[in-house]
Amino acid sequence: MSAQTAEEHELAQLLVESLNLEGVDPGQIDPEAPLFNTGLGLDSIDALELALAIGKTYGVQLRSDNDDNQRIFASLRALSTHVQAARTP
């Protein structure tokens, strides 16, 4: 498992809290592991809830019709990179 950056850890905490992932330690989420299917096992409803939480917390709008969503939501690291690049100060 790769080490999380501070930004990835903050996003992992938001992910665990907003999705009520009981028994998941944010610090133990592999930043390069898939978020969906074989990884954390998230589904499309989780993606919508996470997108809303990211919008509220970071001011970054993640739209369901974005062609890049598969890449953006591929892993905690990919999501964090996207959020940091699109974040409003």
C-alpha cells in the first residue's frame, strides 16, 4: 500500500464520514486501490453522495455527465488529484 498524502487522508476521512463506512479506517485506504467494485466496493449512489460532499467541502462540482468520471473516481489518489486541481481557494 502506498502512503497517503495529507490531502488524500483528508479526502479519505470525508469519504468514510459522508458514506457512513463503518469499520473503515480512513488511514488504511490504499490511495491507489479502486474505489468501486473490487476496491472499497462503492456503487453509483455512493458516487453521488461523495460528489455532493466534495462539492460542499471543497467547492468542486463533480457532474454525473462528465466523460472523465471513470478516471476521476478510479482511486482515492486520482480523486484527490482532481479535487486539488479544481479546488476553489
